[in-house]
Amino acid sequence: MPSCPGSLLQISLVTVGKIKDRELAHKARDFSGRIARDLRLNIVQVKDSTPEREAAGLLAHIKKHNGFVFALSERGHHYTSQQFAARLYGLGTQVSFILGGPFGLAPAVEQAVDELLALSSMTFPHEMAQVMLLEQLYRAVSIHHNRRYHK
């Protein structure tokens, strides 16, 4: 279901744990603030724990979410920034992104989402992946609104 004109895109980022690195946390706040000018951004943190408990927390969010759900995985679909912007704004008004912790995502979580999304074929620390996703979301917003950020 494509987004309706005038309806505000709502994005949820569901992450395992908090960003502990101060510089990365600062960058995440910066991109979150920029994104929040154009859409509703909700960041939900699942407590870091055992892989089983993390999976249970992530699955609980997936089950109650009404929109499209991505999970980040190096095995996921690769998009250019322009393709990602078009995909994001073509999915409806509610989109969630699931980011695993240091142990990654349980197979049950990967199977419960609508699509696996790759930022790269490489593996990154989960804190860095969150900042990279926020940057790509900001870039997608900029592309969608024809702003100069994406050159």
C-alpha cells in the first residue's frame, strides 16, 4: 500500500541495547533530529540479554506492528540510496527496522519480517549499523524531498 499524499511516514527502529560509544550516540541523535523534521521516528530499545530473550523482545514488536518490517542482515537485499528511498516511500505509512545486537538476529526473527535489508555484505558492529541506517533514512528523506544532501 503506497503512502497517501499528506500522510506522515512513521518509522520505528527496534534495536538491541543502547549505543554506548559517545561519538556514535551523538551522530545517531544528529541524524534522528534531522529525520524527525519530515517523519515520525520512534526508537525502541530491547534490553541486551541472551540471544533467546533478545529474539523474544524483537518478535513481540514485530507481532504488534501493523506496517512493513525490515530486518538488517548482511544476507539481505541491497539497494542503491535512490532505490531505497523509492522503496521506503512506496511501502505505506508505517515501516519498522529491526537491528540485532552483538549476537545478530535469531532465525525466527529473520523469518518473521517482510524483508531482509543489507547495508553491506560486510558485518558491522550493531551500534555502527544503527548510525548507518539512520544516515540512509535521512538520505532517503532528502532524496524524496529533492534536497541537496544526496549528491
